[in-house]
Amino acid sequence: MRLLVATIWLVMALHAEPTLSLMPAPARVSLDKGKLTIDASFQVRITGHTDRHLQDAVTRFVVRLSRQTGIPMAGGGARPVLTIDCRGASPAWPVLGEDESYRLDIASTGALLSAATVTGALRGLETFSQLTAPDADSFSVPALHIEDHPRFSWRGLSLDVSRHWMPMPVLERNIDAMAAVKMNVFHWHLSDDQGFRVESKVFPKLHQLGSDGKFYTQAEVRRLIAYAAERGVRVVPEFDIPGHTSSWLAGYPELASAPGPFQIERKWGIFEPTLDPTRQEVYTFLDDFIGEMAALFPDPYFHIGGDEVLDTEWKRNPAIQEFCKKKGLNSTGELHAYFNKRVHALVAKHGKQMIGWDEVLQPGMPNDIVIQSWRGQQSLADAARKGYRGILSFGYYLDHLNPASFHYQIDPLGGAAKRLNEREAALILGGEACMWTEYVTEETVDSRLWPRAAAIAERLWSPANVTDVDSMYRRLASVSRWLDWTGVEHRSGYQHMLDRLAGGSPAPALRVLADVVEPLGIDQRQAARSYSRDIPLNRLVDAAQPESETVRLLGEAINRLVANPGVHREEAEEIRLAMSQWSANDRRLHPILAANVLLAEASPLSEDLSKAGSIGLRALQYLESGEPAPENWLQDQRLSLTQMEKPRAEVELAAVRPVKALLEALSRSGTKSDQSGGSRPNH
Amino acid sequence: MRLLVATIWLVMALHAEPTLSLMPAPARVSLDKGKLTIDASFQVRITGHTDRHLQDAVTRFVVRLSRQTGIPMAGGGARPVLTIDCRGASPAWPVLGEDESYRLDIASTGALLSAATVTGALRGLETFSQLTAPDADSFSVPALHIEDHPRFSWRGLSLDVSRHWMPMPVLERNIDAMAAVKMNVFHWHLSDDQGFRVESKVFPKLHQLGSDGKFYTQAEVRRLIAYAAERGVRVVPEFDIPGHTSSWLAGYPELASAPGPFQIERKWGIFEPTLDPTRQEVYTFLDDFIGEMAALFPDPYFHIGGDEVLDTEWKRNPAIQEFCKKKGLNSTGELHAYFNKRVHALVAKHGKQMIGWDEVLQPGMPNDIVIQSWRGQQSLADAARKGYRGILSFGYYLDHLNPASFHYQIDPLGGAAKRLNEREAALILGGEACMWTEYVTEETVDSRLWPRAAAIAERLWSPANVTDVDSMYRRLASVSRWLDWTGVEHRSGYQHMLDRLAGGSPAPALRVLADVVEPLGIDQRQAARSYSRDIPLNRLVDAAQPESETVRLLGEAINRLVANPGVHREEAEEIRLAMSQWSANDRRLHPILAANVLLAEASPLSEDLSKAGSIGLRALQYLESGEPAPENWLQDQRLSLTQMEKPRAEVELAAVRPVKALLEALSRSGTKSDQSGGSRPNH
């Protein structure tokens, strides 16, 4: 019987899905008939357990619902519209493995949100918000039943605030966005070669000499932790040692493996300055430092980094070499392991569990550490087999600017982890999206995170079989808009940057171009030119959005048209309009580009966009007329488009993709070998 | 000799003007050759007078410049790029008539900003910011000399926070925007029938029973005054008496002219509840209240409203009638004058000068009051002839949603004031843009204020002969974008509202429609349907921007094309693209509108937009081919377009204007009487 019910749920969920814009998709949905109207009489009643935490969350929820609908909600209705039945409190700070499940029963007469914990209720409120939409009669949520719980208990976002400083409001609005898609760990990468970003009262030269004045006070840290906790988000600090420590050594050169002096790095890369793992004073320092930070950050997990340790200084320092010999450490790898074990003891002494990047998985490490894998799924599977818990970040590096679909297909239990047994698989706690900020500023970070991070959030929350990419994109488009006007600025900041690039004057033609280019990721940008912290990130590549929605939607229209050219007149019209606009765009844009130092580099892209538009228009004519395209014309255009695919100005011309798709459709529908066709002018 | 110099300046200014996007236009500009580069080495030196006020302003200026250019500015250059030479401090609080002049000398080697006061330096810094733009080589400001000073000393913006509550961040960002266009008075309309919005410690029932909990604490008031003062903006409070006082009487019914009880009004209109001007206890109350507020607000001016006093309650109350008889007051107008004189004495007792709306100009009023005219330029001129100072708001009511050009042509010394002699004209202190918020929420207020308020700011600051409307619009487009990404959200909030209207899904077709409709102003909206505070302002009319930039730019392109059809191929292409997009738009938009309660009302507009696009396409064909359009076809289309001009869904279809312009051009170029033309299908 239980099996039958489950089957019905699943079938209904699959049928129902296309009408809901939920992200992450809930574990189980069944749609009912009807809907619950949301109007000015909307009010919430809390039954069962209540506390300040829940009440504040409800207040925020109603305020946002009011903004979302535009309806002033003064309450005062005769009866509650939404009842929250919460069975107990959440701990003072959110903890790993807390019950985050909730159940949402919505009927035309009212809604009931039930949860075991306040955190579960928070997750359910986010679902309710996402369900609220205008329909033909009113604002409403559909009548339905949702039973929902996360697949993984660790659903994180890691943010590097060292390479580029991120002010408090940036962090706050991104934590709002995380909570909106049910992410629950904010991994705060607080130190690196380019900056030490938190006030230390015990070792004040850390922030005084290591931050250029850009650091969070301890009061701000506490405020952010509280802010996150109110939203059911844990804050895990990372202090990356023993490498990535130039900023520490600026103030405390005596901790280094080389004589110094040291200074904050202004460039990007992996640098030599490294803590000396052979001297007691380093461990005494770390003992006091970890003690201070362990008291500041309530979360039981403490990230010590441990990645990309260059051993140049270790090899160069005779005292270190001597130490290794004496201790029987046969490689710098073993020395690193020695260091990690001692750090582990300090972390444990201060009541925390240690996390590190996959390099810290060395022979003999205690089994209570957590491995964060950035190098591959294999290392995570290996760790699990050895009994270590792990979280996946490989495949979730958002700074590489891959499409959402790329991240979406990476499963913490996929790849090498597929072959884990149940006990081993249970050690995979979840994953973390990562944002390294070499090419990301406070102005652009939102657009580098969102909406793509939401696809990862879904992978980590939703059942493993929720994998339909088209459905993901449809819902992503919706949640992206919703996130933008509730806080993060990935969409609204875009137009701002274009306005600025254009020097303030109206430049719709610049938007046309920017809408169809995609910025290169970190690897390609660092190859493209020499960057440092002082190079402004204020060009087209920085304004452009990682994944062109315009191109994606056009691609979908082309697919529909090609599948049935006779029927989709509307699609044909849409494609024609886009191609006409592109075709005419360079004439309008050229004078703007020529007069602007930041935009001059975009001239070849603009010319190519117009060429691509013209090719697309001609291809559409062939497709619609049914007249076969001349083979040599096709070949010429393919060649042109391939040349256009080469990145320039650190962006790719994504507009090429749909035009190529049109040509491919023509090829499939047959061609003719008419020589004259090749010389036909494109208009 | 002085005359000659002035002439040269003026000539150069006229020539130079098209290359600068300054708003308000400075009194005098002369362009030099060359430019001053703005890069990461940018730094400011203060010579002469310095104080915290100026230093904070410079810090804010550099932060904004860094955002504006995207360049991280750490200073550290070898020499200052901008030197500020300030001759003296400004008073603790900005005062009327302070010297706001400044001089800006920019050469390729550096810039010098000289000013008599810190406030003058602030104005100059805003000019410097507006001058900064990307050019073909770098970011730079042009080499030039500016001598600038305001034409009027009172350049205000009045904001009603009673009809709709405006949270602190809304006020702060709008004060930033005011300062950016050199406005210097924030007139805070703090009480009205619908809400009493400031905390009173003396009479706490005012805010407790009169505000629904939405009021500014005295700490917040002090904070806002300080915030404004830092930006050279005065804050003048208005407490509107004796009418418009329902919210006062909710807590203190004993002050009323009728028995009560009273409650906060939730609807819009003019209401009867009025203070009783015949009882001493009312004056005792006002004495204490004005004393409290006079201490809270440092500005020497105190606005007592005084407009739209209904005398129904006065006429109905026998005790009041008896009082009038006894005192020899022969009309309720005389009773109102009696009240105003006593209030004037109280205001003066607490060290303030009284301002009131033009109704307070009654026989026998002391000459030290200031008249704010909302009813016409005549009353201001009359007041000046009688020796009263005045400020103009007639013609500056932004809530009527007139185009910027409408407000721009209203001059405080124009109309009836033209015939004033010099001494009388000097009594006209300036003007104030007004925003009444019956149909404006915290979400839409920015778009109802900006960019149009900047045109009024220019009228009040710039020389009287700066009147070129095309130049104004060109510069307004630029300053509008600049204002948006420095704080106010009139542009970025627009897309948010459209996203929400569309229920979150991508709906470019909705944007196409919204871009070419214009919302109706207060008079027409109140006629359209019955509104109250509880009716959400979340429809197309609320999202749409008061003046369609798309339509304006298209109109300009049509003008150029029509002037010379053979030459402007680019314009023809632009017009064709727009008309094609409109023509195809309803097919794409219709399904969205039909499924959405908020948008269903827009269906006829969407249909008409497509019709208008088709007409425009056909008209363009005639125009380009040189073939005369059939007279009866022209007549039919004119009729169609005229029908489309009728507002629906509380918006006007502004797209009709450029299509009409095309038809008019066709009419002028001659027609033919070919009957068959009339039945030609539009595509």
C-alpha cells in the first residue's frame, strides 16, 4: 500500500511539475484542484511551538509577500490564511543534520505548513513564497500537498572575500538568496594571500597589516552569523593554512618558512609564502588564534584550507629540511601531513571539527575530519571508502562561468561515488558551490553567483531523479527574477554597468550586443591578460552575464520551428526579429564603441553579430521557403561562424549558436549545388 | 569689458554644450582643449579651509567616482589630481541664501575647485562627477572652466509621506539624488488626513493613534536632517493645519471643530475634520507642539500647510459661529486668517519663520511669511507685489505625470511674475517640485520623481536662458542613468515590477508594451476608479514610466527621417525594427495577459500596439518608396489611431504618437485618391 501511494505521488508530481516554478523542486508534490487566494486579508497563525526566531521569520515572510504581490497586508482578516504548526525549536545556531523537512497542505480554504523544527518551517515559507503568483483572477497559490526534505544536509556556498573585498550588504543579500533556494551553509573564505579579512584581537597585526583596512570587525562577524542563523544558514569560517598566507605574514613574518619581509599579494596565482610547520611558536600562535576564532564562530566546523601548498620555501630552508630528517618525514607531503595533524589537535582542543580541501586527506589523519573536494569526485569517493566524511565542490566552481546545465549534472553521489556502498555514500554530506573572486568584485559577484547557484542548490536538495534540464532552465528563469527583486542584484546591476559603459547615454544597441555575449571564466581570463587587484573589472566581459538567456530562448524557438516549420509562425517571427535586430545593430553601435576606451575592444564582436544576424535571416528564408540552400553557401557561412566563435575581448559571441542551429537544420533538410546562391548578398 | 567677456563665455557655452551632459547646466562654461585623465592614481587635496563636513563629502565623492569608473582608487598618486580650495566653512545647518557658487578649472595637468563655502564645494564636486566619462582613450573630464552659481536660492522637493509611508532608505536615496542635481530643500510633508508621521514626545497619541505604526522616531528625524545637511540640503517640516488633520484628531478629538470620534482616513480626497480655531486649548496645544518640533528641526522655516480648508464643520458648529460674530469675523475665510495669525505668532515665538500654501495669504498677515503657490503664478506675483516672499510649486506637481518639458517651461519669474519689478522679483525665492503620494508607493516613488525632477532642478539653478528642450532631454537621459546606479531606483525598479507582473517568467513582450505606455496622473486616476490606501498599486500603470523614452527617441528618429528621407537609412531601419516588433508583439503577449489578473486589462492596449505597428510599417513603406499614400487609407488610419489615444487600464498608448507623426509626414508629401489602397492588408 505504501508503495502504491508513493507511485501515485510520483506520477502526479511529474504531471504537475510544468505548472510550478519551484526551485529547488520538492521531494514530493501532488496537485489538487483549485487555489488559495492571496489578498490584503492574508495573515499567518502560529500554532504549536513558537519563538522569536519563527516570529521574525514570519514577519519577514509577510513583508516580502506584500512586496511580491504589491498588496499592502495589514492582516485583520477574519481567519488565518496560513497556519504554521511547528513541533519544536531549532537550536540557537543551525547545525548539520537538523531536520529541515516540512509539509505544506494548501487548499482553497487555507494552508497548513507543518514542520518538526523552526528551520523546517523556514524552508516551507520559502516554498510558499515561490508558489505565490498572479493568475487569471487574483494572486494565489495552487492547492497542493508537498512533502519535502533535503537529499543532502550540507548545501553550501563558499565565497572568497580575500581576492576582492565584499562589504556586509553584499554578504547579507546573498545569504537571503541562499535561504530562498534552501542552501544552508555559508562558507566564508576569510583569509588568503591577498587579504586577511577578520579582526583579531589577539593578533591585531593580522587585520591591521594584512587587509588594507578592508576587514570585518568581530561585531560585524557576529551580526552576520546571527543574520544567517535567522535564515537557517550556518556560517563556517575558513582560514587557509599553511599556504595562501602572505597576508598573515605581512604582520607576523616570524611564522614564515622564509626570512621575509612579506606583503599582501596584489596579483593572482599561487604564492610561496607558507607557515613554518617545524617551529613550536607557529603552533602556539595557531592555538591562540584558533581559540579566538573558535569562540567567535559558533559552528562546530572549522575550515583550515590546506590547498595548494607550495613547498619551495620548505625545500629551501635548511632548518626545515633538518627537522624532516630528524622526524623521519620523507617528503614535503609528509611534512604537510605532520602540520595538519597538529592543527587538527588544536582545532579539536577548541571544540571544533576540522574541514580541509582534499589535500588534507593524508595517511594517518583522524577520521573525524571532513574533506572538501575541489579536485574531483574520485578523491571524495576514496575518502568515503576510508571512512571520511566529504563534501563536493568539484564541478561547482561558479567562477569558471560554465552554464547552469553543466553544474546541474554533477551529482555528489555520481561519478566515482556511484560505486560506494550505502554506508560509504552516507558519508557524502553534500556539496558547496564556490566563488573565487579574482575576476569578481562586489559589483559583479551577484551576477557570477545567480541564478546559476540555484541549479546547484536544487541538485543538493531535490531527489536524485530531478534531472530534466529544460525544466530546470524554465524554473531557473523564474527564480532568477524573483531573487533579483528580493535582494541580489544580478539582473538590475547588469543594466547599470551597461549604462556606465555607454557613458550614460541611451545605448539600446549596446544591450543588444551584451545580451548575446558570454564572459570567459577564470582560466581563460588569466591567460588573456595580466590582471591584478588594481586592474578595474569594468568592461563588457564584467557586465555580461555568464549564460545568455536571450540565446537560450532563441535556441528553444529554433528547435520548435525546425521540428515543425509549417506550424510555428510565431517562432519564425521571433527569430526574424532577433536576426534583423542583430543584422542592423553594428551600424547603430559602432560610433559608440569607437568613442569609448572600454568598449573599443568589442568592435569585432559587434561586426560579427551583424554578420551572424544576416546569415541567420537568409537561413530563415531558406527554411521557410523550403528552397534548399546552396551547399557552397552553407559551407561559407559555417566557416564564417566558426571564426566568430573565437573569444575576443574576453567574451564569446553566444549569438553564433542559434545561427549555427539554423544552418544545421538547413543541412538536414537538404541542399542544392547552385553556384549562384553563394554570391547572393546577405541583407 | 565685462560685457564682452560675458558674451564670449556665453558663445562658448552654447558651442560647448552639446558635448557635456551636465544637469543642471552651469551658469558659465568655456571648453578648453584636452582633458584630465581619471585613473587609479586619482586623489583629492584640500587646501584652504577644511573640516569634517568637507572631508566626508570628499570621501563619498571618491567612493562614487570609483564606482562610476569601476577603477579601484587607493590614492597614492604622486600629486593631487583635484585640488579643492575652499575659503570658509558652511553653517552647522545649511541656510537659505548661502553662497553656493563654485569655480571649476580643469586642465590636463589637474583640476582646481574653488568655492567660498563648503556647500559651494559640494556643488562643484557633483559637477565634476557628472563630467567624468569614458572617452576613446580613458576615463576623463574635459579641460574647461566653469563658473557656476544658482539662479534661485530655494530649490526644493516636497514629498508627502502621509498618503503612503516612505521608509528611511527611500528618503536617503532621494536626498542623494536631489544633491546630485543641486536641489537644496527637502520639504517633508509629515502630516495629513491619512497619517501623522513623526514621533511626538509631548503629544504621543499623535503618532501612536495617527500613524498605524508608520512614523519616524525623533532619532530618525535627526539622522535624516544630518544626512541631508551633509549633502547641503535643508529639511523643512510641514505640519498641515487646520485642515488635513484627521490623523491628529484620531488621538486628540478635543481639538476638532466637530464632536468626533475621528479616525485616520484610508481614502483620498479633501476631508472635513478641522482644528477648532476658536478655542484657546487648541492654541495651547499648538504652542507646545510647535515648540517641540521647532527644537527638533533646526531649519529656520516652518511650514504650517493651510491649504484646502473645508469650512463645513465651522459652519455647522454654533459655538464657532458665535465666536465669529463676537470677533467680527464675517466669513470662514476671515476665521482662517484669524487662525493663521495666531499660529504665526506661535511659530515666531519658537524662533521660526512661517511658510504656508497660497491660501494663507490673507489680509493683514505679517510680511515675514513665505507663500508657496500651488494654485498659479498669479498668486505668487500678487504676493510679491504686497511684499511677501514666495516659492513656486504651481507647474511643478510631479504626481500629475506631465512630461519633463512641461515642467521645464515653467519659470518662477515667468507668467504673471514677468511683470514684477526688480525688488518684487527678488522676493521670489525659487520653487519646489511636489510629490503627493495618493498613487505612489515606496516602490514607485523614485520613478515618479526621477528623472523629471532633474528638469525642475535645472530650471531653478541654471540661467533663465537655458531653455532648449532637446538639449534638456539629451542631458536628462544621461543624468537619469547616472542617478539610477548611484541610488534611486526609477530605472532598475521598473524591470522588477514587470518581472513580478509577468509572474516571474521571461516576458520580453511585456516590456515592449510597457516601454510605450504612459501612466495617467492623479486627476485621471482618481476619476478612473475608486482608490484607497488598501488598493495595491501593482499594475501596469504603476510599473510604467511617466514619459516613454522609447517613444521620444523614435519620434526624434522620425523627425530626422522625414526631414531628409533619402539620407537617414539608419533611422529608417530603426523605425522599421520598432514597428515590426510592435506589430508582432500581441501574438507573443496575448497568452501572458490572458492568464494574469493584473494584466488582463492591458489586452486592448496590446492589440492596438500591434495595429499601430502595422500602420507604421505601411506608412514607412510609402514614405520610403515615394509612392503617395491613398487619401482614404490615410483617413482610416488616422481614425484608428485617434481611437487608440483613449486611455485604457489607466495608461495612454504613447506609441500612437510616432505613428501619427509618420502619417502626418505622408500627408504633407501628398496623397492619391486610389480607392484600392484603402483595402490593402497591413501585415
